[in-house]
Amino acid sequence: MKNVRIICISSITVICFMMTIALTAAVFHAQDERVIDTYGLFTDSEITRLEAYCQQFEEETGIRTAIISVDAETVGGERDKDSIRYIEAYADALSEDDFLGLLINMDTRYYYIDVRGNDALRIYTDSRQEELGDAVVDRLSAGDYEAAGQVFLNKAAQQCAYARDNQSYGTIREEKTGFQAGDLGIAAGLAAVISGIATGIRATRHKERRLATEANRYIVPGTINLHRNRNVFVSQYVTRVPIAEEKDSGGGGFTTTHTSSGGSSHSGHGGHF
């Protein structure tokens, strides 16, 4: 009986050990994947090619990357913020410091480019992120999702090479969070006090004023002689042409960052397609 019990315990130990190995292997396999196709956006052959593009990008830049397709249920909601938080959490879970990823939410027709890590943040400035978005959104709108991923990686690799070759890096700055509720209350109180003081001063100045009902007494007879009246109309046409802001393809400028729920600095650019 004792031997049977020992055999049972040994069997359970072996099973648990094998399950641990299997789970660990699954985790490492998931970390090795660069194309996470939750939505089923790509075919198997497209995933294979995109994986190769991702590997090539990482070899050239040293920056971890990923292309992720999701739906609203996967990210936990239909707000754009839900998609942003999803890819930021994915990046925060990686062991690498620098990350550049593209998320495509097909339910909300929203894309988001996420940047994490000091080196990546200095390379992919706000203007460069916008350029990446412009290149990607055209392919997404046309329904060519593999091409969107390929263009994203190729353009990002070119920007990285240019930044490093020309020492063209951006300055990282924290995004302004704006007024809090308490700040708004204080501002409203100060505005009310200032407005009350200004109104009181004006009211004091007008206490001695009187309405002039006989204005004609101020006109000396014979001093006004109107003998000709002429209306002159002048037409003026003003044409305003907006000057398109030139994008600094060379980089520089700023990278506007914010802190994710995981406590890391991220920057990003997104839009609908």
C-alpha cells in the first residue's frame, strides 16, 4: 500500500512538472511571437512574412516590435483608450526596454502606434510618428493589412537609420495633464472676485452721471451747415490660403510622452481608418 502511495505521489509530481514545462514553453513562445493575430486578420503565409519583417527590423534597429490585431472584446471596450492601454500593457510586459508596435482594432477601425523606451522615444518623435501613421492608414483604408504592417516596419527602419546616422534625436517631454477639478474651482472663485471688484469700481464711477435730455443746447446755432451728403462704398475681398505645415521628416523636435498604468513612459499616435 505504501508503495502504491509513493507511486501516486511520484506520478502527480511528474505531471505537475510536465505541466509547468508546457506552460513555460507556451509563455516563451508567446514572447517570441511578433505578430499577434487575435482578430484573424492575416493568413498563415502573411503572418510568416510579417514575422520575418519584424525579425529584420529588430536586427537592423535593436528595437523590439510587434503587430497586433484585436477586437473590442479583447481590449475590454470600444473606446480608443482601451486599445491604447492594451498595447501599452503588452509593451510593459516585455523584457526589452525599447519597443515600437502597431495595433489594429478592426471592431472600432482604429490603429495605434506605441513607442516605449528611452532610445525609441528619442528616435520616434511626434512628427515621425505622424509620418508612420500617414503611411499606415492608406493601406489600412484599402484593406491591404499585410502591406500596412510592411510599410510600418520599413518606414520605421528608415527613420531609425536616419536618426542615428545624422544624430537627429528628439527631446522627450511629459504630456501636460491640464487643470484638475480643484484647480478649476480655485480659478472660478478668483474670476468671480475679480469680476465683482471690477463691476463695483465701474458702478462707483457712474454715480454722478446724468442723462442729457436736451442735447441741442450744446450746439451753437449756425455752426453746422450740411449742404452735401455722399455715400462711398468700398468693397474689399480678402482671400486666405492656409499654409500647410511642413513635417520635419528629419526628426528633431519633441516626443510627447505619458505614463502608462504600468508606470512606464510611452508615446504614441493613432487614428481611425
